[in-house]
Amino acid sequence: MKNYRFWFVVGSQFLYGPEVLDTVAQRAEEMAAELSAVLPYPLDYQLTAKTNQEIAAIVKEANHDDTCAGVITWCHTFSPSKMWINGLSALQKPYCHFATQYNREIPNEEIDMDFMNLNQAAHGDREHGFIAARLRMPRKVIAGHWRDAAVQQRIGSWMKAAVGAAVSRDLKVMRFGDNMREVAVTEGDKVEVQTKLGWQVNTWAVGDLVREMSAVTEGEIDALMAEYEAGYTVATDKIDHIRYQAREEIAIKKMLDAEGCKAFANTFQDLYGMEQLPGLASQHLMAQGYGFGAEGDWKVAAMTAVMKAMGENGNGASAFMEDYTYHLVKGREYSLGAHMLEVCPSIAAGRPRIETHPLGIGMNEKDPARLVFEGREGDAIVVSLIDMGGRLRLICQDIHCVKPILPMPNLPVARVMWQAEPSLTTGVECWITAGGAHHTVLSYDVSAEQMRDWAAMMDIEFVHIGRDTTVEGLEHDLFLSDLAWKLK
């Protein structure tokens, strides 16, 4: 992933004279340096913008700098917003308006007209905010003192969403075969997705992968086996099955890296020439930051890669997931999420085990090796991107993951159990009403606010199911949203 940075552009004007402008620049440099020390990505002070030409020029530079993931603006003094029109109209990067001021308190003894001329953020930011509203710009507005930890956390959260947007626009997805036969939700308009989200989604033949697998050496497999043994507990004597997964992983990774792809999808219905569906192979690749989607679900593969990049240290605890079955005991309602083989170990509560078990569907000649573990406890979200025909909808639900209430000794897969907001049954009704898929991305690191910010940056619809959501309210919101998006 690129070494992303954010640009800090401060607004002012020549009216105040060189002494005030020097002070504004010094304070902006100080703020950027101090914030960079606590934010997840550096914040680079660029300039104090005073003219239309300066603003248009810095926006042009930002647009063409691949390491610039977004622009944060602040008006220390009063910056007439007409001079921002050309620049903001051309801005192609995520935009955050930071409404703050240098001083925390009004200084009772020092405040005079000179102080007022220098410290005008209270109305400078409002002038600046008007023009973005007038231009109908997608933006994030964050207000508060720049040294407050909560404010810094919100800026950092927005930064991660902006990095997700940058990763999305460069994302390539490798499909091995087509999607599972007759399944509707894994379909989608790949041209629309590339137009809106930047994803390049293309197909490579399974035969290409089989040929790459045949070229993998025993030495390469030995090296990867050592990685497996260091990170996981080997709980099977079928070592040849694990070695076969290693062969698959090495071949898949070589093909992904050669094509610049950060996500891939496959299907158990198209394994011609392969002995096992990639299980451990897919899981270990996800642990390295690659996205994955089963049954040819390229949308969830790409979303997994994007959300991993938005997480902690650029590869957070996000995983391909599927709702499998419910526990509907009154007062103890839970959803059990899992998949046949492919859940990322980044969400594991303990050390995963490598096991081999029969898989009754697909074209498997050997029992596929896979990682078996329980997901950890904690607040999380599940996310589904669906194609509504003419637009994309991102659905996000708040959940709380728990230690599975049953040991389930005969279920040889990675599994997560959670309580859904606002409740299991209402949550299911809302999810189905919104059209949410059975495949999701489950994330402990990415928040609903970040996904809302990401959706705004990508100009797609966002639906949030949370504690206060009702079926009636959601139906009403979806109806209004459907009308609004048809007018866009």
C-alpha cells in the first residue's frame, strides 16, 4: 500500500497584512506537526491560501499526487469563499472541513480588535462552509479544538475512510471462473462498479492457476509450511493436504501480484484440475491483506480488501463472512456466521488450528485443509454491497460478537457468533428489506461512521441498521432514498 498522506490547506486573505499571515502560517505548521504525531497518517501543511489562483493550483497538485489521500481545510481567519469556487469545483480527493481554532479559550485580558482580526475561525469557517454547501460537495465536517483527543480520533477515522477510497480507486480483482450458478446477489454491473468505485474486475481461467501451481517448487512450499507452523497449530496428520494448500496459495499470490490485484474470488463449482478448494490458502492470503469472495462473489472480495486497508495499520481485523444459522431461543437470540473454509484469522480469539475434513460439495479429491477458530468478542459491523440496478447500495449493520455459547465440536470451520442490532429478528427483517446479501464483510476495526464516509466519497447509497432502527422507519427511508437516487 502507498505511503498515504493528507494535505492541510488553511484559508485567509491579504486584508490582514503580512504579520497576521506569518502568524497564521506558523500556527498551521505547528498544528500539522502536532496532529501528525497522533493521527494514523501524516498531515502536511501546504500553504495559507489567499487567492483563487493559489487554491486552484494546490487542488490541481493534490489531484495529481498519488500519495495524497485527501485534503483537510481550515479557515484561521476570514477567507472569502468565492475564491475557493474554482479549486473546490475541481477537487477529486476526499475533503474534510475542520472547523477549529488555534486557541482553546477566549483570553479575557488579551482580547482586543487585533486578537479578533487574527482569530476569526468562528465566522471564517462558516463562510467557507457555505460555498461547499452551495456546490453540493461531498465532505466531512469536523468541529472542535484540534488538541482534543476525541476530535483527533474523528479526523483519524475519516483519514482511514479516505485511504479506503484511494485503495478502492486502484483496486483490481481477479476472478477464477464465474460466480456460483443461478445466484443473483453475487452478480453485478462491473462497468458501473469501475465507474463509481474504481474496481477493475476481470476473469482468469482456472487452468491458468493450475499451470502456475505446477511450477511451484518444493522449496517454496517448505518455506510457507514454516510460516504456517509458526502462526497456527497443526492438528492433522494429513500433511500432504496442507502442502497442497500451500501450493495453491503460492500460485494464487504470484498471479495476484503479477497483475497488481489485491482481491480474488473463486467457486467450488469450477475447480477443474485442482484437488482441493483453497481454504487455508485463501485464509492466509486474507491475513496478508488480500480480499476474498467465495462462490465468485467479487463484490465482497473487493470490499474485504478495502476494509482491511481501512483498518488498524492498513490491514485490520476484517473478514469475509456469511450468515449461516440462527439461535432463536427467547432472550438468547444469536446469529452464527461462518463459511465452508474461508474466514480470515485476523478476527480469531486464539491461535487457529489447521485441520483437514471432508467437504461434501464441489470437486474436491482431497479433504481441504482449513483454519478452525472462534471469533473474538467485541463490537463490530457487517457490511454488504449490492447492485440495485442503476446504483449501488452499501448496507451496514451494528453487531456485538460474543464467545460462541455452544462448543459445536462437530463443526470444523471458523465461526463467529453475534447479537445483531436492534435485535436479531428486527435486524434480519431490516437486512432483508434493504436487500442485504448473505455474504458480508465482518469488521472489528472499521466503524459504521467510516463506512458512511466511504460511501459518501464514492457517491453511493448508504443504509445503516443500528440500535434505533425500525422496520417501518427503514422502509420509509428506503422509499425516499429510491426516489432521490433516481433523480441524481
